[in-house]
Amino acid sequence: MTSYYSPITYIIPPAEDGMLLKTILQKRMDVSRKLLSRIKLTEQGITLNGERVYISVRVQAGDTVQIRMATETSEDILPQPIPFDILYEDEHLLIVNKAAGIIVHPTHGHYTDTLANGIVYYWAQKNERFRFRPVHRLDQETSGVLVIAKNPYSHQHISEQMIAGTVDKRYAAFVHGTPEEPYGDIDGPIDRDPEEPHRRIVTPDGYPSLTRYEVKAVYPSGTSVELKLESGRTHQIRVHMTSIGCPLIGDGMYRHELYGIPELTAAQAEQLEAVAALDVAMTRQALHAVRLTFRHPILLQEMTFEAPMPPDMAALEAQLQQAAAANCDL
């Protein structure tokens, strides 16, 4: 017997009396053509006042339209008891605070010990059936807010918001050096480095990429910045900050001496030498997805989720503050 996710419900208002059900589904409930084709093949997938109907029928004010999607599971993901931090959960979404060092989804050669393995186990323990659907990505060594959709409809809606640029993604980072301006835009196309394809570079032939930054605090040995992504390229923040002479503390992949960007100024070189120990203490790039704002696909309310600063970055900030205080005492 087929089981279903909770139905998505829409009540026809007076202004939409007489409209085609197909129009309601596509223009009011924002069901994509691909998802609509899928739902139409599902028993009880589309109902009007509880009855199955063709989408060519016309609706009346007060009618109840519902769509139902058959439940799915990620049968190719091995459940594992891996702990993770839940920021929010309802029947449509799961918002987590991803820890640094954990991969989001199994990849070739890395099929276990991922966030997906832990979440699939968590759902199995609650006897719930969902497919693991992360709406966006975070690098293995980046911590912070991550959204998992529990059904195709929720995934589609938030993905479309991201494409439209209406999702506000904010990151906290600690960088070597200090940007020349207290806030600004880094508008630099990004693509693969032809010499080392696992890296990305700013290149005129790359994909349009925009990062907005704001300096939050300046220390003698580094700077705290908040960043807003206006695009979602791989390693975007790491590449963009390095391109302006401010690589992330702890980032061994994107460093001046490895990356080959223009020569450092004397002041920047002195700063890098002074904080060399920070890269040793920080075992990953100092980057944290601190806040995410989007419109809930069902509640239709703007919601903001925040992840507290992880212990390693909090310790790094304390170290920077202590170094600043010691410098002031000299």
C-alpha cells in the first residue's frame, strides 16, 4: 500500500473562482511542470474537495485543492548513529548545524560517516520515511546552517528561491590581513584552475560570482568578517577572499604562497608571519554558515535560522582578542 507525505492544501479564494485547476497548481501553488507530471501519476496525487479530478476542471471559491506525494527513502544510504545538531524540524524541513569535518552526502570512495548517514539513521529510529534532499551544499570543513527538504515540493520551492536570489546566506569568517575597505563587493568570475582542477580561480572566462563582505573587527593578527553570498560557486568565499589578499585563516588550499596571486605588501607579509601559528591551531578554514533566511514553502513565512559560533572558531576569536590586548599593553 502506498504511503504519502502530508498533503499540501490550498483553499480557493473568491478572486480565483472559475480558474482552471491546472492554473491554480502552477501559478498559485507553484508546482513545477516536472513535479506536476510526477504527481499526476500518483494515486490520490491531486484532489479537489477530496475527489480525484482532471486538472482541466474549473474550481470554485471555497474549494479545497490538495496534492500528495508518495513517500521515498534513500535506500542507497547506510543508516549510521552519527550525532548532529538540529536547529529546526517540521514535517517539511530539517535544518541542522553541520559540524566541520563531516561530508554532507556520500561520494565515490566515501560512502559512510557522512551527515546523510546520520540523518537517515535518525529518521529510521523515528520510523519516518524521507529521502535525504539537501537543498544546498557546505564544504566538508565548513560548519553551519544546512537545509534538508523532506519532500520534492519543499526542495523545489527553496531551490527556486536560491536561484532567484531571495535566500539570504550569511557566513562568519576570520581572515589573514584586512580588506582595504570596511565593506564592499568582490565581483570576480570563478572557474576551475586548469593546472589543478580541484581548486578554483578568479578568471575572466569564469562563471559570474559575487560575494559581499563587511569587516566586523580588526585585530593586529587578523580580521573578523561577515560575508553574504549572491551566487553559489564551489569554494567561492575562499577564492574571493584570497583574491583580495585576505585568505581564510587555516585554509591550506588557498594561501598566497601556493595560490600564485600578486605579491603581498610588506605589511601583509608581516601580518602573515605574525599569525603563522593561527593556521596551525585552526585545523580547517575559519568559515561558518552563521545565518540563513528564506520563505517557508508551506507556511509562506520568512524564517531565519542561526547556528552559534563553533568552539574552534570561538577559540580562534579569543586568541585574536588576546593578541590584540597584549599588543595594546606594549
